[in-house]
Amino acid sequence: MLGYRLIFGSLMIVALLAVALLDDQVQPSALPPGLVMSTVICLLAALTALELCRIFRAKAINADPVIVTLSAIAGCALFYFGSSANTSRALAATATVATGLMLAALIRHSYRGQLHGAAAAAAATMFAFVYLGLMPGFLIAIGQSHGIWLVAAIVLITKSCDIGAYFTGRAIGRHKLIAWLSPGKTWQGLAGGVVLAVVVALVITIWANHAKYHWSGAHGELQPSMSMPLWFAALAAAVLALLGQFGDLVASLLKRDAWLKDSGAAIPGFGGLLDIVDSPLVVAPAAYWLLLIAPLGG
């Protein structure tokens, strides 16, 4: 188990950096920034939606996999293509897509005369739209406004908390965090995870400030006037780390409710894709708003 985690964890970090590098180099001028990363996020949302359908089926919720998958993709795509629209049009587009998906779920469920479970199927579709579509869509918005490398940094900081919590919990974990929900998590592990997340955030921020990274640009250009205070980076990292662990507990709640240990078996040592992306899902909206209030300056 540990060997698989080390191997596939390292490969996923390399893949994340490769996607960020490719996105930074490839950008059609006619499209909004962040095309590669947005495409990858949409693909992950689609694959994770299939795992979510597995959880729904275990709860006897007959949600259509195609509509659930389209819901996840639509939520992400709204953030990508909505960047050029004004606020009222973006809200109207989001509401229109949500309405269409809900009605499609109801029609798909009942078109053969099947009535029982229609509301549950529509609710599951809306859950996927928010959980796997709108929530990771905030990462797309961050990439468009602050640069794709900051998205990579946020994911690395969030997952570093998972890594720190795992190894600290194995080494000195004694007191269970929430034994009835996630027996493997401990308070000591949580503390170790938060510390590692803060350390990683400080290292990234020191490097970025020294390199004069442009924290507020679409493509990560160099701009001498921009920097992020270390105290804010540490505070933000602690907040994101705690929210990331909350996101992990949310996924655990979904799995335990369906009597499933893992969401799938796509990644050896980890389980399914949902077991990987559960923490960034909850972190993404908070990271977006933290960046809006970040005291960036010289």
C-alpha cells in the first residue's frame, strides 16, 4: 500500500506540473486562458462522475450516468467560457444550464413510465453539477485570473496536507479525529498535515516572490511589483489544509453512507479518482475568495 502511494503519488505530482507547463506554453489566442488545465479538469470531472454514479447506485438512486457526467462537465465549462461574460449573463447561463439538467434528469428517469425515484435522480444530477462541476470550476477561474501555476501551487499545498496527515498519523497518531466516519484520521495527523502544508506554501511563496512571479496575471508573466506576504501565505495554507481535510471527510461520508470503502479502484494505493480529488474540490472555492482579499503588493 505504502509503495503504491509513493509511486503513484509521485507520478501524479509530475503529471500536475506537466499539465501546468503545457498550459503555460500552449494557448490559442482566440480562447480564454487555461485551455489545457480546463480540459484536464473537465476530463477528471467526467471520470469522477462515473464513480459518483457507483455511489448513487449503492444507495438505490437510479441517476443516469450520461446526464450526471454531462452535469459535471457543464459546471466546469461554465467557468471556462463564462469568463468573458458579464455577471448577469454568467448567472443566467448557470441557472439555465442547471434548469435544463434537472429537467433532463426527470425526463430521462420517467420517459418509460418509471416514477419511483425521479426526485432522487434529479437531486443526484444537481449534486454532481455542484460537487464535480461548479466547485472544481473555481480552479479554472483562478487559472484565468492569476495564472495556471498558482492553480498547481494550490493543489500541491492541499495534497501536501494529505501527505503530512498520512505519515504523521502512521508515526504518532493516537487520538482519533472522527472515529465513526474516518477511523484512520487522527488529531496528530491533522496537525502534521497542516504544518507540512504551511511549509510547502512558504517555500513556494518565497520562491515566487524572489522570482517576482506575477500573482495576478493570466499566464504567469514576470512583474517586479507583485509579491505575497509570507504571513498571508501561511494563514491561507492553514485554512486550505483544514478545508482539504474537511473535503476528505465529505467524501468519506458519501462512501460510508453507501457502505463503500473506496469510490473506485482506478489508482492503486489510493482507490478511485474521487479519493484523490476530494480535498481540492472543497478547497477550490475558498482559494478563489482568499486570493481576492490577498494583500498583494511590492
